[in-house]
Amino acid sequence: MMLLELIRSDLYRYAGRTDWFSFIRHYCFNPGFRFSFWLRLCATPHYWSKLAYPLYARQKRRSGILIHPSTSIGHGLYIGHGGPVIVNRSAIIGNNVNLSPYCVIGANHGTAAIIGDRVYIGPNCCIVEHVRIGEGATIGAGSVVTKDIPANATAAGNYAKVLNYHQPGRYIRNIWP
């Protein structure tokens, strides 16, 4: 079942394992995982998505994480420190992506960013308009990304520039296969 696999992949990113004890622990004490759990339930086209929506909306208000259920998100979403995070519904987020607090992925006109697999987005980052962030990239804290970032690059600054290609994806832990 796809829904259980998505929830297990998110749990694995937080805990490094997928047992019931880890689920209970992270659901109770980690607002990022709790939000992603309800987001995954609302995003499925099953009958319980309508039942889960009020709890999803409550988690959205409490955590400050604004990700619409129709946003395309791959396996292993990790929301560091529980938000606040804002993601445009037209964004495409790959597998094993870290979103740090105060991260904004948006667009003024048209579609938002396409983020590859194993991408780390640091705190206070703004990713604006239709840019592509390549696989394994690291976006430094406080960056404003307005142009494409190649794969395996570390970019930072206002406006973000590629700094180097050393140790790509070093902040991504517990990668879901």
C-alpha cells in the first residue's frame, strides 16, 4: 500500500527505523512528523482523507507548516524542528528532502520550484519561481534562490550562488531506499 510506505519512509527519516515504538514516540513529540503523517493521510484519494482533513488543518495551524495535500512530495520528507514552512501547491519535491524552519518555496506567477532527491534546504531560505534544484544539492541558510542550482552543488547567499561541489548531501541522514 502506497500510503503506508510513504508514512514509513517519513518515519525512517526521523528515527532511522520503522517500528511502532518509534512511530508513537515521534508522533507524540515531533511536530514535523505529526504534520507529515496527517498530510499523507489527506493526500490519498481514499474515503478517510475527508475524515483526516480536520486533524490536518489543526496540525497546520499549530505547527505553522503550510503544505497543501495536493503538493507532489516524494518519499522521506523531513521537516526539521517542526516548521514554520510554506510550500506552494505547484512545487514538486523529490525523495529524501530536508526542509528547515522558515523555509519558503513559492511563486509569484506560474509554477513553483522543482526540487530533486536528497536535497537539504537550510533555515530561512526562499526559493522563488520556477527553478530547478538538482539532486544532492545543499542550499545554505538565509539563501534566496532565483536561478537553477546544479546537482551535487552547495549554494548559499542572497542571491544564491554555487560555492562548491564538495560532500554533496552531507546533511541528509537516514535515506529511504
